[in-house]
Amino acid sequence: MAAKRLVSLTPLATVQGPVGEAASTAIASINSELELWNGIQNIIYGLSLGSVLLLAAIGLAITFGVMGVINMAHGEMVMIGAYTTFVVQQIIRVSAPGLFDYSLLIALPAAFLVSGAIGVVIERGIIRFLYGRPLETLLATWGISLVLQQATRSWFGASNVQVGSPSWMSGSFDVGMLTLTWSRLWIIVFALAVFATLQLVLKKTMLGLRMRAVTQNRRMASSMGIRTPWVDALTFGLGSGIAGIAGVALSQIDNVSPNLGQGYIIDSFMVVVFGGVGNLWGTLVGAMSLGIANKFLEPFAGAVLGKIFVLVLIILFIQKRPRGLFALKGRAIEA
């Protein structure tokens, strides 16, 4: 999706008279057009990066919002989803090569179920004993992340594995002076589809109603007969399953290795805190805002320094609005 560059015509500006003035006007016009297309390019790159951050952070947002758990193993759920995609493609290559174009569609439910099941096991086996002890929960989930990484290395090896792209995600097309890749465009569409589906689940299903009740006032929800421990387990499984779906998408644009999730966990926490803990609209706005901000800062400050600037801006923002852009409302929360 890089903007096409034109050859500089600056030497013509040294020509005197009407020809020189016309050349200067033409150069100024061309430079303005290039700046416009570069700005559009940065916005599209930012939306693409924001979509990746949204996919990685949206599961963390609901887990953190309902349970208050700082899950350092969330990135490994993303990694498990990517490796599930690899396994599905390997099976299809051997048994049904003609279905390869549908491999990602088959991998989506598989990644959701595998990552979600592992998430439920982790919550029921370890995390439920550590509620109300945030430091111990953080250390426990960090240990789980190391165990999952090492298990993946032992099973699949330490090097990257190859995940192919179906034909409908390959190639590119031109829009004006931009070249857009189909893979990035589909990830943006996919991220928005996942967001809309999760909104429907939270607003229109009984599980979503119970999750929102527990988020706003856990004690009152429990007194009304809601089994909060099972809501916690299903919420953790849902968040982990969505992270697995994110891994399917990330397998198309990033290297699939045991360290895949580590590159997104810090950015995911920044998105959640910036947007507002547990608020999906805040996660959407936060992800897209941080993605666009990163892409506009990178040309001037570089990738690493640009992220540092974004982190400093978030810290300053949180000083003014500790609950983020969109704070949840509820008696227990406001107390």
C-alpha cells in the first residue's frame, strides 16, 4: 500500500521567466498532491495497524473488564490461533488440497474452540484461585505464557512455520497513487466484523447480559442468582477464543513463531487502558487512534521512538482521565 513516487522536477524551477513560474507552480501542485496521497497512505496504514491491535486487544478488553485480571498469557492465545491455522492448512494440504482456498474459513472456528478451551482450563485450573490478588495473577499468567511458548517450541520447533495465503487474499490493486494489498484490506473488514459480532453477543444474548451485569456490579449480580464463577470462566474462554481468531488473521501478515504474541501484548494493554477498561467502543476507537498515531509519527521519529512518544502521550492522557476515553458506568465501578 505504498504511495507511488514521482520524479522530482525541482531543477526546472531554476528556469527564468514565465516557463520558470509555470514549472514552480506545477512542482508545488505535484508536491501538494504527493503530500495528500502520503497522508492517505498513513491513514490506511494506521487503520490496518489499528485493525490488528483491535483483534489482539478486544478479547483482553472483555476479560480485563469483567474479571479485572491482568492476563499476560493473552498473547499466547493469539499464537495458539496462528498455529491452529498452520495445522489446519497442513491437514488440508495432505488430505484435500482443493479446499486450500477455504482453509482460513475452516481455521476460524477451530482456532476459536482451541484457544477458548485452553482459556477455560487456565481460568478453572489457576486463575479462579487468585481473584483479588492482582500481582499474583500477573505473575501466574506470565508463567503460563512461558510454559505455552516452550510447549510450542517443543512441539513445532523454534523456527517460523509457513502459513499460506488463499488466492482471494493474495495480490493488490491500485487506487489513485496507492497500491493496496488484499490481505490488509480483508483484515480491516474482518476486524470490524468481529467487533460487530461481539457487540451482538453482548447486547442480544443471555451470556452477554450476565457479563455486563457482572462487570457493573458483581455482588448485586451474584445476589440475583447469576453464577459469577461460570460467567468468569465463559468470559475468559470467550476472550481467549477471540484472541485465537486474531491469530488466524495475524498469520497472514506476520511471522508465525512461538514469540508471535509477545509483539502485541503491550500494545493491547495500551489500547484497553486508553479506550476504557471493558468498553468495546473505547477499544475500537483506541486501537484505530493508536494505529494512525503510530504511522504518522514513524516517518519523523522512527518506529521505536514513535511508540515511545505514543506511550508518553497515553500516560499523560491517563493522568487526566484515569478511566480512559469511554469509562464504564455502574455503582460498583463508580465506587
